[in-house]
Amino acid sequence: MTALSSEHLSALAQQSVELPSWAFGNSGTRFRVFATPGTPRDPFEKIADAAQVHAYTRLAPVVALHIPWDRVESFDALRRHAEDLGVTLGTVNSNTFQDEDYKFGALAHHDARIRRKAIDHHLECIDIMDETGSRDLKIWLAEGSNYPGQNDMRDRQDRLQDSLQQIYARLGDEQRLVLEYKFFEPAFYHTDVPDWGTSYAQVSALGEKAMVCLDTGHHAPGTNIEFIVMQLLRLGKLGSFDFNSRFYADDDLIVGAADPFQLFRILAEVIRGGGLNNPDVAFMLDQCHNIEDKIPGQIRSVLNVQEMTARALLIDREALTAAQDANDVLAANAVIMDAFYTDVRPQLAAWREERGLAADPMAAYLASGYQQRIAEERVGGVQAGWGA
């Protein structure tokens, strides 16, 4: 099969990728945060920039927030601002990694006062979710130790579970807690939630409203990420993705930039496991555009997800199953490779035009003059997160 069917295009029309507010602000490396002309000066301008991505792609109707980076006087006003621009507010991300008190941990810290402070921060995030109508509270923890003997790892797991239980108890009926894992950094000897198994163990002990978040850049080299996707979908615990790309560690580059075939394989398992356009599995980007312009970087990212989804939809499942049942190794692999190597870009471009969009969203955005206008109008923008 070399062409996308009407059924495939219908599935693609339903696809939604949540954008991270922090992708639109200044970011950088450990050594330098680089300024970009037109950087948003507040969360309202971040939302305005995110709305541009959706306007040109019709792929990104939701924007995730990060607290405290996106704290405003009125979240109801921010919600209405987003809706006026054609998008909605989504996942609320907590932050327990930029406060002096959290140097040695937050939710797993041995000091009850610091744990209480971290728990209360998450309760504030849930209060914000109540105002914005957000469903998911996403937690990533920069917690662990650098040296053997520095901490009791088992005690830390127990304290983490107790803290998560208190946060979980505050969730509304339609809200979820999504626990992200990360192989390492900033802790180098042990990390409290280093892998999908630890996240799964922690959220399973919480209940049905607790899920795992899979960040595609948070794995050791050589990890079969699509296997993890399969397993979490099979277990009913894959709550969300953070899509990005890595060459070495947690690079947070444009998704598909380093290994398009890996993104294809992941999306093939998403489709196989019933995760595509499943409201219980949120697609989100988690990227930092350090040297490229922010809005074009996000446009490129969502288009990469769309393209690899389209290719994954082209897998001939009937032929694949027949080859697998016959133990025909090469034939089975050929089915996968035929779909991956199919160039769907011309058909997607024509399909966009049929829907009233530009065939090339990137070119259309660059020709709009928006980038030049914000560069002239916004002076002193630092909103983004790491540089805020």
C-alpha cells in the first residue's frame, strides 16, 4: 500500500499534539541561555505563539503550562485568552527542581518540612487545574543522589510514595496524576524515578487515576522504546508522551531529528496498541529550541509526528501477520520497511490544501510576517523557563 486511504486521513484529522509553553521562550545549555528576538514576555504571549502553530497545522489545539513559569494573576483570564485564539490549556507541569530547598530532594526528601513544601506546590498546581479545566498533573522529579551511601534509596522510595499519595488524594474525579521518569540527570548515582518500571510501580500503588509519562529522550542508549510503549499500553498505564529527540542524553531536540525510524516504530506500536486518538493517551512535545526560532521549531515537530503517524498507518497489518505466522523474517521486516520508506509528504500537502490549509505550513508561517512583527514589538522577553 502506497497511498493514504480516506480512513487513514480521517485518523490523521483527529490527531492532536499538545505544545509545551516553555518551548516558546529562551532556553539554552548548562553554559548559556540564548536570547531570541520576539521571545514572549509573559504566559499570554506564549499562548499567542502556540496558537500560531495550530493555525498553520491544525495539529496543536492544546497548550501545556508549567508552574511557576506560567503563574499569572488570573488563570481564568489565561484560559479565556487561549480560547479566543482557538486553543485550550492542557497539562499542568510542576517544578521541584529550581528552589534552593530542593537541593537534596523534594517529594522524597528526609526533611518533613521540605516534603510538605513540595506537596503543597503540587496542590497549588491542582488548584490551577481546577481553574483552567486541565485534566493532567504531570510530575517530573529531579531527585536522587550522586554517591553510594549518600542516601537510603529504599527510604526515599517510601517517602516518595507517601508524598504522591497525598497529592493523589486531592485530585478531582476527572483529573489524573502522570509520573514521568528519567534515566539520569541531575542525579548521577541513582535517580528516584529512573525508568518506566519504577514509575509504573509508583502509580500502580496510587490507583486508576495515576499514569506513566514516557519522554522519548529519557532512556539509556540502545533502549527499545517501542517495547516500553507496547507494555504500558498493554497494562493500561500509558498516560502521555513527551516527544523529543536525542543524540546523546536528554537533548530535547525536535522530535524525529535524530532517528526518524525510531519515531516511526514508536507510532507503529501506538497504533497497534490502540493509543492513536485515544483520549487517555496524550501526545505532547517537550523540547527546548536553543538555537532555532521557536514557532518554526514547533511547527516542524508536529509535522514530523504527523508524517511518521501517516507512514505507520500504511503498515499492511494483514501481510505482516501472515509473514509473522509463517516465521518469514525477511517478509515481515519488508512490510515494515515498505511503510517507513513511503514518502507521504506530497499526499499530506494536497490533503492540507483540501482542508483549507497551506500545503507547506512552515513556508506559510514564515511568509506571514508574524515572526518579524513579534521581534519588533517584544523587547526584553525572557519567559521560557530555564532562563526565566
